[in-house]
Amino acid sequence: MTTPRFDTKIAVLLRDDLETWQRLNVTAFLVSGLGSQFPEVIGEPYEDADQVGYLPMFRQPVLIFEGTKETLRTAHTRILARALPRAVFTRDLFATGHDEANRAAVRAVGTADLDLVGLAVHGPRNAVDKVLKGARMHP
């Protein structure tokens, strides 16, 4: 069976100085934003051989990249310049405990001063590739 080539790409870019638990947490939060705004990236529900149902997931791979603080800042600038759909996670969000506090923490900081630790982006393959130039695949 051949793997389909998708016209779009879903990618997450993480700061390379995060702890393992932080990388996992940030990734989960970031991709939840994309799935909620773009129902076309979600596949059909799953079912096992005993007909037990499971929730649908993304219909295409999520590629995970890492980079330095500067790499994230550059990618963020490129995402904004291309007006690509994005999700953001800042270092401040590790100290908050719920959604309202998360939004308030981001809202309190200007765009240029966000302490970015993670970004998610969805868009045409070529545009996402250009945004992520300089980042490396997560090991």
C-alpha cells in the first residue's frame, strides 16, 4: 500500500531546550488547536475487530521539528508573514493551570516579546517547508 502524498502539512516546532514531559505536553496542546479549526484534517472514527469504537485522529502525519529560540522566532515571523494557521505555546503557559489563564498569559505579552517554546502550523506543503527552514526533525 502506498502512502498518500498530502497537499498540506501539519508540523510542530519545539524549542530544543525543553524537558521531555514539556515536549509532549506542548505538542498535545498545539495540535489540539489545529484539529479544532480544520475539520478536514480529521479522519473517520476507528473501530477494532470487536466493533469497539475509537475517536477519529488526524488523517495525515504530524511532523515534529526542533530548533533554538531563534529558530522559533524566525519561524513565527514567517508564519505571520504568510498568514498561515498557527497555534502558539509560550514558556509562561507552564505556570498556568487552565485555558482562561493560558489565554491571559499570551494576551499579556506583545508579539515580538513572546517567549516561544512551541508552534504548530498547517498549510500548503511548500509554505510550511519555507516556514520551517533551519529547523531539524525531532530525534
